[in-house]
Amino acid sequence: MAKALVTGATNGIGRAIAVALVKAGYAVTGTGRNPDRLAALSALGITPLALSMDRPDEIAAALEGHRFDVLVNNAGMMPPLGHFAESDWEDAARTVAVNLLAPMAVTRAILPDMVARKGGHVFFVGSIAGHTPYANVAAYCATKAGIGAFAQSLRLEVAAAGVRVTEIVAGRVETELYIDILSPEARAAMYANQTGLKPEDVGAMVAAVLALPAHVDVTRFDINPTRIGTPTGTK
Ligand SMILES: NC(=O)c1ccc[n+]([C@@H]2O[C@H](COP(=O)([O-])OP(=O)(O)OC[C@H]3O[C@@H](n4cnc5c(N)ncnc54)[C@H](OP(=O)(O)O)[C@@H]3O)[C@@H](O)[C@H]2O)c1
């Protein structure tokens, strides 16, 4: 049975991807920090692995000896919204660690074995914020632009070994990403009128990409809510 590792599988997009991969027949290991949500993964057929992305330097040791056929670098966070010049430096540094350095460290721990075995698939959950940045999340946008460039460069290095790399450019998905930084009313407004994807939509796309034959490399896919940007309340 092929093995998959999904980071940030305790919630949102990562959990939906992990569930989709279990349904597709993979033996899935899912990482996260929240102990209750980690424990709940077993009931979904996912093997839980406690792994913090806060200290990328410690990731290599934590993943030593693990071998996977599919890696989904999904775990990520959003710092408080606001002008970068007035923001806490710790928030920016943590965003870079969790969203950029940690997926690089996870990839470095898993990729050499894929290359040696001449097969595997690495996904990176990027964002439209990395391609069409918006205000008040400058550090977040920088990490997502960085992960996109990293994915595309990496792909060129490993393609000859038969390893595929896919950047997922996700638009707005209804998750808890904004739960600490927006009021409940603001969150509700953000997802009103079906202007958010469901995490399961992204999970279905990942499973579809993996179902393609080995000679097909989906290097990037964009996935957005159909109705995003549609004005409401017009006369
Ligand atoms: N939601 C969107 O609209 C959207 C759009 C584009 C891209 N994305 C990207 O999608 C990915 C998943 O986000 P989501 O929307 O599903 O958010 P979410 O519901 O908040 O889930 C985030 C996941 O990442 C894990 N995580 C966060 N910080 C971590 C840390 N320091 N160490 C270890 N694990 C950590 C969480 O695990 P624990 O809570 O257990 O630590 C959780 O499983 C992120 O990379 C995000 O940037 C989201």
C-alpha cells in the first residue's frame, strides 16, 4: 500500500486531503499539534503524528526513518492582519518558519528517499496570496510566493528521477485559518453567498491529480470558488 504524509491534517484542508487519500487507498499519516484533534484522526483511518512546524530545525530528526510515496505540505498559519510596519516581528518570523522553512525541512527529510526509489509526489499548499498579493498580510503573501517558487524550482531538480511536484494555488476555503484574527461576524461575511470552497473540494483535486498516470505532472493547479468577487446586493 502506498504511503502518504499530510502535514496539518488535524483541521481544514489538510484533514480533507488526508481523508480523500484514505478513500483513494493510501496509508495516510497526518501531522498536527492539537492533541484532541490528533487523537480523532485514528477514527478516520489516519495515523496521527505529533509534529510542530514552529521549529524547522527539529523536523529532520522527528521524521528520520519515515518513508512516503506522497507528501502533502499543507500545515500553515495566518498572522494577525494589519500593516507590516506596525506588526510584531515575532509574528512575521513565525509565519516564515511555519509556512516556508518548515515545508522545506519536511521535504528535505522525505525527498531523498523518493529520488533514490525513482518515484513519488510532493504537493505544496500555496495560495492565490502568493500570486496576486493583497494588503495587510504581507508576510503571509511572501511565504506563499516563496513556496510557489520553491516548488517550481524543486520540480526541475527531481523530474528526471520520476518525482512529481505540484503547487496547489488555493483561493478562499472555508476553514479555521482566520479564526484567531477575524470576528465571527467578519468570518461569516467572508464565506456568505458560497464565496468559499469546502476543504473537501481541495481533497478531491489532490486525489484526482494522484490518479493520473505517472507520466503526467500537474505542476500547479489553481482552485477558486466559482462566485468569488461576484458583487452582491446590486440593483
Ligand atoms: N483557508 C484558505 O482560504 C486558504 C487559502 C489558500 C491557502 N491556504 C493554506 O492552506 C493550508 C491549510 O490551512 P487551513 O485553511 O486548512 O487552516 P486551518 O483550518 O487553520 O488548519 C491549519 C492546519 O495546520 C496546522 N498547523 C498550523 N500551524 C502549525 C504549527 N505551527 N505547527 C504544526 N502544525 C500547524 C494545524 O494543526 P494544529 O492546529 O494541530 O497545530 C492545522 O492542522 C495553509 O498552508 C494555508 O495557508 C488556505
